Amino acid sequence: DPQGGYTRGAGVQFLDTTLRWYPEQEQVRLYELVALGLQSLTTWDPLFKPLSWRFDTGLRTRLQPEAGQGDLDPEAVWRTHGGVGLSFALPWDATLYGLAEATIDVGPTLARNCAFGPGAALGLLVGSENDRWRAHAYAQVTRFALGDHTTWLRAGAEQRLTLGPHTALVLDTAFERD
């Protein structure tokens, strides 16, 4: 949504859903369902020194080894993810942020039914003064060290162009490796 009277870098997601197309099986599957996502990237300055933070929880698809075979199957896990850090206002209406994060995945296909690990996120939010256009570039890494041992990497870019009071065109692209 347009920022309007909201704090720049703050956001609430509720039932945000991502579907994925698998051309080999000619099938659409649920990739992610964020039940609740909260974010507050409040900028730090010499007078006010607030912490930035984010939290989200919901279903997520992870590629898991198929029992006795070398294939990977998409399996649903419950992911809870959060982080805390700092954000800084930059010239040209931009915000740079960095967060220390932690993620826990829970599901029957994971080793010991869970995966927990520390991580980090770095991002840049840029927008026009009238909030007609906004972009977000980011990178995240999580090293799952307890339970299922993997490293998850994600880098992406999002752009939003406001077309009207209730309409926007959004482009979101990301690279993931698990």
C-alpha cells in the first residue's frame, strides 16, 4: 500500500500467499503462506536510536530429500522468522537496513522435525518523494545449524508503481538457494 501516514519501512502482512508453477508436473502448488508478517524499519539518528525489527510466521515450502532416493520433493514446513537491527536514512529518499535474524522451521520431513539457525539480512529501500514509485533490494542468509543442517540464501528486488488510490503494479523477483 502507499505509505500515506504510515512510517516508512513499516508494514503488516496478513495471509500473504505465493503460488508456484511446476512445469514438469503441470501443477500449481502453494509455495508460501505468511499468516502474519510485521516489520518496522525505523531509522536511527543521533537523537533517536530505535531498533528495527521484523517477524513473520506461516507455511513455507522446502525442498527435502525423498526417502531412499536422490530426488528433492517440495514439502511444507511451518516457518517462524524474526530479526532485529538498525536502519539508516540516506539521501535521495532511501533507507539502508541490516538485521541479525533467527529462523525455525518445523515439519515431519526435517531431521528431528525441526531446523533452527541464525542469519542476517541487508536491504535498501528507495522511493519517490510522492510515493508513486518504490523499490526494495535485499539479501538474506540463514545457516540452519540445529536439526536439519542446510544453508538458505535469498536475494531479490521488488518494485511498486502506484497507478491509482487502490491500484498498484508490483514486480517481485528473487533468487533462492537451499
